[in-house]
Amino acid sequence: MVAPNPDLHPVKREEPRARSQATESDDGPALWSNRRCMDVLVLKLTAIHVFGLAGLGIVLGEGLLRLAPVLARLSVPRAILGGLTLALVALALRDRVVNFELDEQLRNLLMIAFFTTIGFGASLRLLRTGGLKVLIFLGASVLGLVAQLGFGAVAASGLGKPPLFGVIPGAVALTGGPATALAFGPELEKAGVVGASTIGVAAAVFGIIVSGMLGGFVGSYLIRRDGLSPTPGETLGDADIDIDSGPRERHGSMLAHLVVLGMTMALGAVLSDFIKAWQPMPAYIGAMLVAALVRNLDDRFQFAGLDQDKTQAIGEVALELFIVMAIVTLKLWQLVDLALPVLLILLGQVVITVGIAWTCVYWLMGRSYTAAVAAGGYTGFMLGTTANAMASMNVIVKRTGPAPQAFFAVGIVGAFLIDFVNSVLITFAMKVLK
């Protein structure tokens, strides 16, 4: 007679436990355990179940985008839509039918994998190719980050919240996006900000929607106001060089890229442990730094054959799965008492970001058609994501003409440079405002 598998059957308890404790058997942890009380089960999902749940979230998100095309036009990621759907279901069932407990190992692995691929994009050769406009746009973006951090801290204090609370609906969630919000959330919670991860994702969703609506308007307004038009024959100049050009056989296979990714993440974990000994920060920092070093050494010596298209593809997969897994674990009930302060800070951040786009970005980039398009892109990724920036600029150029230099500058800064700077500034703010 085959013994029942404890991983597949609920464990019934005669008496409620005085404290939470997982039920285990000789074969491993039980999938079901009644750990809170006799009428509410706790469903413990292993890494395999969480992986399947993430896939379900992406399918749900894709379906919602098809049902509501306006969300697709606003560049709302399907992973966020699917993850929030699953999180709302979990919230509805919480303390009534079943509570969920998810294994976080795969989530954390995917988070580090995504930011490692960001590091692989940090090519100094690409930065030099971009020229002065890239540096100017990066400077304007850093100014925006400082403004978001400063305003958030001051506004939070004025609303009776800790200054550190204010960095979440700002540099963490808006410029950083959902991935950065989820990465820094645990560190902010350790620093005393209750519900940091949940607040961060809610703020990131707000920013994605608002930036999708405002980015095109910001650039188009400047074009109409100043009567701007595309520069005839504008090209990227030196930026036309493809940094991945050369014999295709030098480019490694997908397996080779995954091998390099794994080794880089391992070395990055060692570096992160060393850094954390004197400064707390998210686990991905070490891997991102090692990845940047590997990328630039590979540009010089061609030992790994890194291909930007392949690393970006790996990063996109890791990001989508990570976001679904992370959002499902959010404590949405923590938003009830914090909704008004977060909303007020977010509205202030929108006004500041648009103001910087219309003044500093536009002026520093030369008050030209390219500068106006770049201002629209700036609004897109400083409030949302790089995808929002590209979508906003696409709306503009489809109506009035091409601006390749704007796309190049915004693409480089939004793709990887801003993530490096943002991580440093947020870490510094956590140390100062703690």
C-alpha cells in the first residue's frame, strides 16, 4: 500500500497552534499546513509552484492588455497587470479561505539575474559613442533624481511621515520602476518603513500610467509652442557604429551567455557580501558591478562574445517573471492608511519632473526639436520606465518627424546609466535619512 504524500494533502489539526510553524515530514516541507487557526489553511508554495504561478500571471496580464488596449498604449507591463490580479485574488482569500506563503528563492535569483543583464549593458565604448548629448541628458536625469529624493523627504516630513518614507514614491518607484522598488523594499522595511515594497509597486504603477499619458504631451507642447521641426538629414554621427558589429561567430550562443551570467552572479554575490559588511544595500549591486566590468573587458578582449540582444532578451524574461512573483507577495492591505500621503507626494513629483523636462532638459539639450523629443522621453522614464520613454517619443516622431539623437541619448541613459546612479543615490539617502 502506497503511503499518502504529505506534500499533496492538507494537514488537519485538532487544536490551533500557539505560534506559526511549518509542518514537515521526512520527505520535506508539506504543501498544505493549518498554521493559523482551524478554519484558515496556509498554502505553502515551493519554487516550482511559484514558477508556474508567475507564468499564469504573464498569461493573465497579456489577456488584460488585449481586453483593454488603452493599457497597452500606456505601456503598462503585462507582468504588473498579471501580478496585481493574482495579488488581489490572494488578498480576497486572505484570512477567509486560505493564506499563501511563497518560496522566495527563485524570485530573488531572477531579480539578481535581471540587474546583472543591466550591468552587461554598461559599455564605456557605447557611452563614448553617444557623445556630449548623452552626458548632458545624464546630468539632467541626475538632477531629476536629486529633486525626487529631496522633495520626497521634505514632503514626507510635512505629512508626518519619516523622511525615508518619501524616497519610495520618488526615485525608488518612479525613476527606478517596479524592479527597483521591489529590490529596495526589503532594505527600506529593515530601516523602519512599513510596507515599503507594497508602497513602491503601487507608486510605480501610478508612475507608469501617468508617464504614458504625459510623455507625448510634454514633448509635443514644446514643439508647438516654439514652432520646432526636425533637423534635415539628422543622423547619429559616430553613434551609427554598432558596438556589437564584427564577425558573428564571435558572438556566443545563448548557453554561453547563460554560463557567463551565472558566473557573474556568483562573483557578484561575493562582492555583495563584502560591500554589505560596511553598507547595507540590495543583493544585486555586486552582480551589476561585476557585469559592467565583464562587459567592458569583453569589449576589449572578446573572450566571452557578449551580444547585447541576447543579454537583453535574458533580462526581459527574468524581469517579467520576477515582477509577477514579487507582486503576488505584496501586503496590499498596508496601503489603506498610506494611500493619501503617497498620492500627495506622487502628484508633487509629477509637477517637478514635468517642470524639469520643460526647462532644464529642453534648455540643456539645445532648445531644438531633438531637445523637445528628449524632454518627452525624460518624462517617460523619470516617472515610469524606459519603455514609457520610447513609447512617448514614438508618439511625437510619428506626427512631426524623426529625432534619432534623442532616441539614442534617452535609450542609453534609461537602459543602464540611470540604474547605476539611482542605486548609489538611494543608498546614500537611506544612510542619511535613516
